[in-house]
Amino acid sequence: AQSVSQHNHHVILSEAASLELGCNYSYGGTVNLFWYVQYPGQHLQLLLKYFSGDPLVKGIKGFEAEFIKSKFSFNLRKPSVQWSDTAEYFCAVTFSGGYQKVTFGTGTKLQVIP
Amino acid sequence: SQTIHQWPATLVQPVGSPLSLECTVEGTSNPNLYWYRQAAGRGLQLLFYSVGIGQISSEVPQNLSASRPQDRQFILSSKKLLLSDSGFYLCAWSLWGSNEQFFGPGTRLTVL
């Protein structure tokens, strides 16, 4: 079955540290990839997405993600985190052949310490 | 612009009582609609989706049901709540043909 894995469940970083959150999926066909973020007390919102083209995708607030097809990965990165990046981050994937169904990972809680 | 509403924001219900959560979308027509449950450490689990009025697909067998009586209205229901129904319920919509989903504020349901 198609699945999405986020291996880091809880990450704690100091401000200005670099961030990389892992996301892997299991499916050999065409995928669309997303990262969503949920700040404390706010709606889940889209951070960035990949449909096709350049595998390095830039999103809002300085985040980027790289699609590596051979590794079935779509890791999220930020060179220097801020306290305001404290949130829960969800990787999501749509798999070809179906309707617009999005499969979410289990989420990673990021805590940035000032 | 499009907006999505969910109510109530929080709900505390006794075991065995009925449930009705409502989601409405404004500013778009014929959206795809979704109900998710978010549980700590388990991410978002898709419960139901709908591609049109009266068209409901269930992703997992459970104690819940969904209905879409109008184009931009999506309702999550239960006849008798279980303790295990406690959780955070999110409604989402997407444009037909698009994979990008937009989420509502959610409803925190506690079953006692």
C-alpha cells in the first residue's frame, strides 16, 4: 500500500540552527508532494509543493524541499530556523491513478529554543 | 477569496450521544471536500471525501458517516459516539482537478 513516512517525530533546535526534516514515500509511480505546517492555534496551511520540473522547490518563510526520485524522498530544509518556526510539519503525497486523495505523514513537531 | 468554516470549534459529548459537525466553503463551486481526523503522533487520517452533492466515499470503516446535502456543505455525523471517536476533526477542500487542499480551523471533540 502507498504510504508516507516521517521518521522524526519531535525535533528540538536552537535558533539559527539548520533544519532538515525527512519524508519518504512508498510508490513507484507519479507523485505530487507537499509540506504543510500547523503553527500553534492556527489552521493547517501549505508550506510548499512539488508537481513537476525543478526538484528543488522553494516555499514560504525561507523553507525549501528537494524531491529525490531515486530515494523516494522529499526532505524539508531551512538554513537557519527562528523561534517562530515552532510548529508541526506534515509531509503529504498524492499518488497517481486516483482522485485528489492526499496521504499525510504522521507529522514532526519542531520546537525552536530562543 | 475562498474561506472554509467549521463548527463547533470544541465539543464535549457523552458516550452514546449523536454527533453532527458541519463544514461549509465559500467562494468556490463544486469543490472536493474531505474530512480528516488528526490524532497525536498519527498524522491526518482521511475519513471521507466527496466529489459532488450526495457523493460520499469512506476511507476507513468506523462509527462515523458523512453527508453532502449541498454543494459547499459537508457534514460529519455519528448516531452513537464512542470514546475512541475523541480527536481533532479537520475539514478540507480542493478545486476539482487540483491536489492542493485548504483546511478549516478544526473541531476538537472529546467523548466522555
